[in-house]
Amino acid sequence: MSKWTDIDDTLCPVARSMAIVGDRWTVLILRELFSGCSRFNEIQAQTGATAQMLATRLKRLEADGLLEQNVYSRRPVRREYQLTPMGRDFYPIILALRAWGETWCKRPGEPIAVRMTHRECGTEVGLDGSCPSCGRVVPRSDMDAAPSPKYAAERQRRREAYHDGSQTKTRQPRQRR
């Protein structure tokens, strides 16, 4: 019996796709890359992944052809990650997950997390990525994203928790007096 990530024994495109992107961390990493986060610490802060888990997933995404890394600092060596054409082609799946989540996974009264606007005509893009004004599916590069205040605050809290170390440090035992 083969592992579920072995795609050589099936012609099924769904099984092959899931072997590459079929876990929560991978999809969240891709979400962050589409959101403009390109550095390890930014991605870690927003996904909550451990450093080891994130490093492993980034290496796998690179090996599978969805992203590439570029060195932006030599001392110490620091890398940023960018989507390849294959990775950018994952955007419709992110849109589909977003639409499904906005439709089925929200609590009553919660705002849309991120409103997307078609830059060309200034119209808010539908959850499916199409512009109601011009009728086209808008590529991510032609959209502006505006997070709701509540979602922006959530992302800021994650960023701050990461930078103050509360997300990555283990909890120290309380000292007795």
C-alpha cells in the first residue's frame, strides 16, 4: 500500500492535487503569499505554524514548483518567497475556499473578511472573483484588497504576538514567592 502523497499510482487529478496542497498549512501559506506576505516571519506570524512545520512546507512547495525563494539578505541569510506561474494558478482555489467559507462558515452578523475591488472600474468583486460591472473574472494582480476592521485587527494581533514572542515561546512556569 502506498502513502497518500504518492501520486504515481493514479490518474485522478483531484488525488494528485491533494497530494501537493492537501493540508491546512500549505493552503494557509499560499493564502499568505497571495496576500503579499513573502517573508518567513510574516508567514509564520499569520499562519501560526511552527518554524519547523513552515520550513518543511515551504521546501515542499518549492520542490513541487509552486514557489521560489530569493535571498534578500546575505548576513544573516534571509529569504523571501514568491509564487511561480504554477503557484499563481492556485488563486481560483483560494477564491473558491474564500467564497465557501464566507457563505457557510461564518457566524451570523460577521462582516466579509476582505473586500476585493476591481482596480480598473472600482467595483467590488464578487466572492467568485468576477466583476459584476464588467462581467470578467478579475486576476488577483488587478484587485485591491481591503480587510474589514475586525479582520485587520486580528492580523495585527497575530503580528504583535509573533514579534513579542508569545506565539513562538513555550510558556514559562510561574515562580513562587
